Amino acid sequence: MYSGELEVQAKRKAVAVLQDEINRILNAGRSLSLLPELIVKKDKAGIKDAMEQITSLEEEVESLRRKITRDVADVGGLILNRENLLNTAYTMDEIAGYITGIAFKLSNIKASTLKSSKLDKDLTELIELVVDEIYKLNEIIRSLNSDSAKSIELAQDTQKLEREIDIKYRKMVLKALEISTTSEMLLMKDTIEGIEEMADKCQEVSDSFILLALSL
């Protein structure tokens, strides 16, 4: 078998692991989107279940990231753009870490603060926009091995979502600054900023996927 064929096979194997990673991140994001409503309802069992799911999924993502690191190391110099593959896997690992961090901060915001600030629904909507972005990443990676042109087209959709997230984020930060209790205001602001930073990481992954699409 020619080295070119071996490289394509190695890349496709790595892309399959990336797809497993993004699936778990998507599920973790969906669990995160449930938290604001669960907190407002003071559903302790629901909050605990969501937090446990998020933590478990982050551990699975980390395990997959280690796997792709080993796989890429095993093929050595066979994959020309192996740095891009590894950077993508590590950035996706960071997204999972953001979800866990946001969930922790969010779970420590008082239900009364969420209701009085009227940010509970805004938080759900902002998280759902990022989940939509992660779903787009899932679609991109599913089409990487079969239709690289479609992958590039889908990547442009994530840029539109990113702009929408930026607009909503700015409005929410201004609302958060109106919270009278300083500690709650800072916690809310940190949570909102964390969600926006996670969206930025999603855009980084989308850009990496374009480079992968061009090399497959």
C-alpha cells in the first residue's frame, strides 16, 4: 500500500475519534442547557443528574483525546498535518472543560438571582446557540470523509452563529451588571463570559476542520 493511502487511512481513523469526541461534547452541552430551568425550579435531583452527566462526558472526552494522541504518535510522520489534528483534539477537550466550569458556576447562582435578573431564559438561549454551533461541528466532521466541500460550506454557518452569540452575550453582560449583590453579579458575569469563550473555542475547531477538509 502506498504511503499516500496509509496517510488517508490514518487521517480517517483520527477523524472517527474526533467525531466520538464531538458527540460527547454535544451531549454535555445539551445537559448544560437544562441547568438554568432546573435551578429556577430548585430541582436538586435534576441538577445533580445534569452535573454528573457533564462530568462523566468530560472524562470520556479526555480519554478520547488521549487515544487520538497515541494514534497520531503511532503513525509518526505519516500524517503531514498531525499538529492540526492534535490541536483540534486538545481544543475540543478545552470545550468539554468549559462546559464543566460553566455548569459549576451556574449551579452556584441563586435561583432568586436568576429570576429577578430575568436572565434564566437568556442563559438557556445563549447555551442553546452554542449547542447549535457544536451540532454544526458534528455535521462538519460527519461529512469530512465523504464531502469535504460540504464541510467547508457548513463551517461558514458556525461563523453566523458566532456573530449571533456575540450580540446576545453583550446584551446579557449589561443585564448582569444591574444585579445588586456584587458576588452574584460577578458569578453571573463569569458564567456568561465562559459561555462566550466556549463559543470562541467552537469557532477555532470549525477553522481546524476546514484545514482537515482541505487535506483529505
